[in-house]
Amino acid sequence: MRIAVLGGGVMGETLAVGFLRLDPRPDVVIVEKQPERADVLASTLGVPVLDLDDALAGADVVVLVVKPQDTPALLARMGDAVEAGAVVISIAAGIRTATIEASVPAGVSVVRAMPNTPARIGQGVTGISAGSQCTPEALALAQLLLESVGLVVTVPEDLQDAVTAVSGSGPAYLFYLAEAMTAAGVELGLDLEVARQMVNRTLLGASMLLDTSGESAAELRRRVTSPGGTTASAIATLGDRAVDESVVAALTAARDRSRELSGA
């Protein structure tokens, strides 16, 4: 199987690395317009970095990993160069499958995907949606490929904005919390590096416990919140400041912005 990754930025490299871990190993090629970056990719990944036409020739899967604003120009250049029967996977935020389907030959299956940055360490979450002409086999192939960098969930395309709000932007929310907890630790007298290590490992351990225990977040929170204790005092303060409502408002704002960017 030949996979053409169009775009050699961080996510393009991340996906290429994931694909190269598959067994059997696919034939991966990359398109990257920056010469210096192309040299880095060729040397570190050991894959060919080609021009667009050569990359698309014979490609079974084409992965669009360019910025949304650059996608229309790329689609115009691709034209009929995409092989009939190929699968096109796009991670360009806000670009609808219908837009891509209008730019590629009939019989090409289009899948829209929204990964997140933990894909860099194989712990990503990717929401995928099938285009109107996408076959079940093509969607299954897209899922298999993207599982090389983490969990894959299938959603209707009209929920991709919600995926963006929850998991696409989600890592930033955790990083924001880590920043705030670290700053609070320093304000309470801890050394910066000590506070950073404590916060990072606490969030990592809690996330792993949540993922593996089989218990809900609410139940795990109740287990650690003794009545009248320190945790109860902290949780009550968060409740008084309507942190839960703020989270809902924040994710809603992210969803709405995603809709604006897609023109929905």
C-alpha cells in the first residue's frame, strides 16, 4: 500500500511515523515544499520526499495535512491526479468532505479526520467521518491507519465541530490547568521545578487511573473527596466559582468557532 502524506509539518511527520509502524509496513512518501524541512524528513524517516504529481502517482491513500487556508489551492493542484479508487483522508479543520469530493475524481472515498497532539506519542484521539461517497472498506482502512497514533472514534460529520472542541482542542485545556496548578504551587511556597514535577505526574497518574480503573470521573472524585477534608474544600471553591459551567461555556465557544471557520 502506498500512502502519500501531503504536508510535512509536525502532524504530517507524526502520522507518517505512525503509518511506518504498521505491519505490513506501507510505502510512505511525503510532499513538503520547504527544502530544509524536506531534508530533515528524508533523513530522519528514511522516506522519499517527492513533488505532488510523483507522490500522487499510484497512491492508494492520500492524507491532506495542510492548513485549512492552504487546502483549496492544494485541491486545485491535485485535480485528476488522485487515482480512481483511492482514499483521501483530510485533517484540515473545517474543510468539509463535500468540498474535497468536488475536487477529486468520482469513486474516490473521502474521510474527514480530527486528531490531537498526543498523537505525537501514540496517545492521540482522532474523530473520523465518512464522506457521502466513502465506502465502508475505505472508512475501515482510515480507522486502521489512524489507530497507529491512538484511539479512533467514528462520528457523523455534523459532530466534527464537537470533536474539535472536546478532543482536538482538549490537550490545551489540560495544559492550561497544569500551568495554573504549577503557578499556585509556587505561590504556596514550592520551588518551581518541584511544583512542575508534582503537577505533571499528578495529572499523568490521575489520567491513567481514570482510563484504566473502569470507574467514572465522578466516582473517582467522590472517592478522594473526604467530607470536611482538604479536597472537599478545594472542590467547593471550584463549585462556588462555577468552574463546571465555565468548562461547558469554553467547549461551546470552541465548537462555535469551529463552525465559523467551516462556514457552517
